[in-house]
Amino acid sequence: MTLRILVAGMLFVALTNASAFAQDSLYDRAVTARLADDPALAASLLEDWLAEHPDDVDALVQYGYALLALGRLEEAEFAFQKVLRKAPEYADAAQGLALVAERRETEQAVRSGFILVEGALSNTGGGQDDWQELGVLASLPVGTRTTLDLGGTWHRRFGAEDVELGGRATYRATENLWLRAGASVTPNADFRPATGISTGFDFRIAPSTVASLDSSWQSYPVQDVWTVRPGITQYFGGGRFAASLHSHIVAAAGEDVQIGGALRADYLPTASTRLFIGTATGPDTDLGVVRDTTSIFAGGELPLTQDLSLTGSVAQEWRENGFDRTEGRIGVKLSL
């Protein structure tokens, strides 16, 4: 009897220790660490676990979320994609991939501040003088949710010169809503708007989809112009790619309402690198005169150093009435 009790006790202790050991695996310790807001420990433990269990999709998902918390977006994206290749219906991995895209988008939108100096030259053809521009824009954070953009641009067209000054404030009201308002003034305006105001917002309607609406009123020397610009932007590939579609609804005094649209594609491999290409058709109001215009454009931003980048673009416009135009822009952007 005593022997049976001793054996039973030894079995109980062994089973208890085995259970405790199973519950204290690297994987379980990693999950506990991640849930306790220690993603660095979680990632380290999961790396050891995955070295021996490379096909454990549950561990890969946990690893992806730990990397996401650490801001290692490239590695998190790879982990979630690997899970979805093995288990396409794994909802947590799909959600993790959407969160990577959202984080990339936020990093693009949240700016630490910069100064941009940019010049432009347009060949208008028909024996007319080339258009010239030189502008300076300062984007400055005000608090944690507000960005203030202040700038001025010198324009030379048809032998006349205008200096347009403007500002815009952008406020992040919630995690999914951005509000903005702006105003501009051109003293002694010849062809740019003497005054102008604008309002707009962006609203995230899905993890990778953002809807927008902008409206403006501009008082040109020749007439007043009202513009409404609804649009939608869809992010793909974990936020590396974006496609946007916008409509332009333009009304001017004494003229019929005109509608146009624009389609643009962006590639954003890093926070300081962007390439884009697009096309637009519909009313153009650059001089306050509404003209039906078709254009194609492309450009981007490329880093030169950690704080300095080069911006540039080219565009070709074909106007239904008047001259066609080829424009080139180049600028230098300094991060603050």
C-alpha cells in the first residue's frame, strides 16, 4: 500500500512538472511578454522558438505583432505575408498586414517638420514667354496633433509678376480623421487669386482606405471660382503602394459647372522616398479662366542624406482652348 502511494505521488509530481514545463515553453513565455507590453522580449523568445518550429503559423503571427510594436515594419510585413501564404484565411495575420499599412500611412502623414525650396519652368509654346516660379514652404508641427504650413511663391507669366502668400493648418481630430483649413492672398494680383480660402478633411473608412473632400473659393482678377474635390485613396502591399481617384467640380461666375477627374499611383518604399505618376482631365483654373485641360505627370522625392532630399516632377498639358504647356519642377527639402 505504501509503495502504491509512493508511486502515485511520484507520477503526480512528474505530470505536474511536465504540465508546468509545457506551459512555460518559449512560445508561451513570448505571448505572455507581448501581452505584458514587452515586445522586445517577445520577439527574442519567438525568434528562438521559430528557429526550431519554422512552420508554426501561430508563433509567426505573434512574432509579427511583436515586430509591429517595435516599429520594425518590414519584418512584421514579411511575417504576416508568410503566414497568409501558408494559411490564407488566418484573420489575425490579415489584420496585422492592414495595421502595417496603416502605420506606414501614419508615418507618411505625421511629419516632424520640413522646409521645401522649389522652382518651376514651363514652356508654353506659341512664341510666348516661359512661365517661371520660385517658392518656399515651411511645414511646422504645433503640438502633437496640428501642423502649420506657411509659404510664398513668386510667379512670372506673360511678362507680369505676382507673389502669392498662404497658410494651412491640419489638425488630426481622431486616429481616423484629419481636418484642414487654409487661406491665401496675392497683393496687387495680376493673374493669381487676390484672396482665397479652403477647407477639407480626410477620413479613414477602412484600414487601408481613406476618403477625402476639399473645397475652395478663389477671387481672381477676372472672376471668382469655386471648387469641390471629393476623392478616395486605397493603399496596397502593406502601404507601399497607393492609388487615388479624385473628381474636380468647378463653378465660375456666369459659366456652367464643369466636372473633371484625376487618377494617380504612388510608390512609397520608405518614409522619405516617393515616386508617382498620374493623369487628369477636366477644368483648369490656374489663371482664373476655366479651360478644359488634359494632362499627364510624374515625379517623386529621393533622399540625398538623412535630412535632405531632392524633389522633382514633369507634366504635359493639352488645353482645348489656348496653348499647351510643358512644366518641369525641381526642389530641395530639408527635414527639421
